[in-house]
Amino acid sequence: MADDAAAKKKATDDAEAAAAAAALAWPTEGGRRVLLASRKTSSSSARSSAKTRPFLCLAVLLLLILVVTAVFLFPPAIMSSSSSSAAAAASVPFQSPRKVVKKVLSLSQSEGQGATVRRSIGGHEVRNLDPFLLLDEFSVSKPGGFPDHPHRGFETVTYMLDGVFTHQDFSGHTGTIRTGDVQWMTAGRGIVHSEMPAADGVQKGLQLWINLASKDKMIEPRYQELESKDISQAEKDGVAVRIIAGEAFGVRSPVYTRTPTMYMDFTMQPGSQLHQPIPEGWNAVVYIIEGEGVFAGQPLNEPVVQQGPFVMNSRAQIQQAMEDYYYGRNGFEKASQWSSA
């Protein structure tokens, strides 16, 4: 029994090592990948799993990770381009190539009201990956959802993979996002809102939390909302990309990022390869649904103190945020009189 267990563990370790190696060069038999990159701060993180479909921000290692959800974390620096063969890829070598420093399996957990999430960033294994605080892949059906709740000090980015979600906040802003749409919400000094399914069946998507620098934590809330048709897209050598934030293949997203961030949804044809440039010093994440994806962000290098939906720089600021919300002041004046429909 002990020998069998050891053999199984070795096989698992070997498979994981192979998966991590595959994620670096991003060769694929077909699939989607999401890239997150940004500069850091110090916060919480995590989520993953998926299919080869056009509106996903991620891709799957088809041979090695069939049903398992995983996240690959990279230290700072990549250069890039795409190619349809290993020989072509070799002609565009990496400039300061990165290695996978950690691989995380995102496990299902309950969240909100009757919702299920896979949390890859913001969980026990990856408390934060500056500037990313949380990455959830959510799945929810009516009458469940994420009823009225507050936020302060960061941004939320919701990317619908399948279905329809409706948003309402205490300032009267309402909106509906459908498959492939994006809502980029800057909570700033304070927002109370709800996020609920607006169609029958299971609604699925990704929500990423991005920290704000101390100078931006108390700005007025704002929204950037993009329908699927308005998201910048590009294609080259068997690699298609939806550019939610940042730039790929010479094409830029119109989204303004207060914390410099890249957010890409790659779909790769069998035999294609991708080298994506990421600025030096940025943290990067590859999130896998059915294929691979990457997020990259510029670290803020600031202290991060998080208490539920509040993310500030000190314990005193968190206490202040909780008191402001409770007493309805300093950004939360409308909270006590408001509830979503």
C-alpha cells in the first residue's frame, strides 16, 4: 500500500511538473488562456478550470489537467509573439523568460447566496499576489447570487463566461452584462451593490479584485463597461486574443487601469504557440479553465490590510471603513436607505 501510494504521488508530481513546463512556452493542442499581469502591492488571490471557447479568459492543458482547475504564478518578466510551430517559436526567443514559481488548485467553496466559486487568489495557498487580491470563477443560478454588499479601496472586474448578470448600486447605477461582456468597477471610497443572475440556468464568470494605490483608495466610484463586440481583438498564427486590459499583438484595450494591469483571453489552435511580453517587475498569473490564460499586474508595493470587502493600507483605515459603512458616512451616505430591487 505504501509503495503504491508513493508511486501514485510520484506520477502526480511528474504530471504537475510537466503541466508547469507546458505553461511556460504555451504550446497547445487547442484551447484558451487568460493572462493577468500587474505591478504589486501586497494582497490576496485565486481561481480556475475550462473549455476551448471564444469568450473564456483562459485555456486548458488538455492532456494533463482535464477536470482539475489550476493557477500558475510567475515571477517578474516576459517578451513575446505567437507562432504555429516550435521551430518558428524558437526564432523569437524569450527575453528574460519566466519560470513557474507556484501552481495552485482552486477548490470549490460556497459564497454569497447559493453561489459556488473556485478561488485561486485570496485563498489559503495564495493570500495575495500584489496587486491582485482575489480571483473567483463563479457559478450561480436563480434565486441565488450576491445580494447587497459593500466595497472600499479596490476595483472589481467581472468577465461573463456564460449567461447574464444584473448589477445595481446605491447611487442608482444599473447594468446587465452577458456572455463575453466586461464590467470594470472602481469601488474607491465606497459602493454598496448587488450582483444577481438575470436568466434561467447556471450563470458563469470570473471576478478579479485589483488593489488601488493609497492615493486612489478614496476616489469617487466609477464604471467601465464593455459589451463583447467592443472588446479589442487580434489574431496571429493560430492564436486569437480578446484584450480586456493592456496590449497584445500591437492592439490595445480602451480600458483605463489605475493600477497598471494586463488582462487577456487567449484561444489557441492545435500546434500554435504564444510568447506574451510582460513588463519587468510585474507579477503574472496563468489561470486555466480549458486551456491557459494569463493576468499580469504592476505591484504597488504598499501594505495591504483586508477585512472582507474592505481593502486599505492599515488596520486603522479598515476600522474607519467599517464605521463609515455602519454609520452611513464618508462615501456610504446612501447605504442605509438603499436596497436592490
